[in-house]
Amino acid sequence: MCYNIAMSKLAVISDIHDNIPNLEKALSIIKEEKIDYLICTGDVQSIEAWQIIDNLNIPSWAVMGNVDHDILGEENIRKQIKNITLFPNVGTAEIENKQIFFAHYPQVVNKALPKSKKQYDLALYGHTHKPWEEKWRNTKILCPGNIANIYFMPTFAIVNLDNLKAQLILLNEK
């Protein structure tokens, strides 16, 4: 007998910087891949981009980036979204029994993990625009790169929540 066991998948996006065409391309892939959850690690940069993410209609979490704080402000973003659980600086979520920590800045993640009494399975950040993956003790640390196509090619990540294996999606190749 063959069993088709569906695995849960998490999309991780970051640093959109109001690049709407690339954001729409990424979200199209997310829909096509039947992604279950989304986390955004900030620097969305425009209300229009926040609303496009908000319309994705899957459970979503986000943290604001420096550009979001500087240009839009938390209150303004909150007025415009209804489906995203928004954190101003640091976010946590339990998804499919995985403990997830996320922030915009890598240094926030790097300082928080050793001090935390809670064990996280996955820690996410943005800001650098550079895709990166490493391990700290039992925590996978991941930066999905950037949607904006600034400094590095546009990318995002899809994480299999069963085994925490991440796949980097190269938007220019789609």
C-alpha cells in the first residue's frame, strides 16, 4: 500500500522593499506549492505590499523591519491588515509543534537564542538580504534572502516543517 502523507510547509519571505512584481511572483509560487504557513521577517516597505501579503489567506506572521518602522509605523500597518499576526520587533510562533523565533535583525536572533529559557526549533531573520542557513545547538537559523533583488538575487525559502529542511527558491529562475 502507498500512503500519501502530506507534509506541512512554511514559506519565509523577507526584505520586499516594495518590489511588487517579485512579491507577486513569490506569492504565486507559494500558492502553487500549496504552502500552509508564511512568516515575513520585515522590510515590506509599503501598505500595498503588506496588503498583498495579507490577502494570501494562509496563517501568517510577520515582524516589522527598520524600513517599516521608519516609513510606515506599526499603527498604520495594523490598520491595513487583518490576517497577519504582526510583531513590532520580535515574534514567536508554534506551528505544527515547532517552536519558531523570528526577528528582522540577525543580531537580535543571535543574542536571544543563548538567553532564552525556551528551546526553538527554527530561528528566522532578514535585513542582510543574503540567504543563509546555520545551526546553533538544536536550532536551525535561517535567512531567506530578499524579495527585492537588492545586493543579492531575489530569493525566499520554503521549510518542510516535518524535518526542517529548507529549500531556497531563486525567483529569477521561475
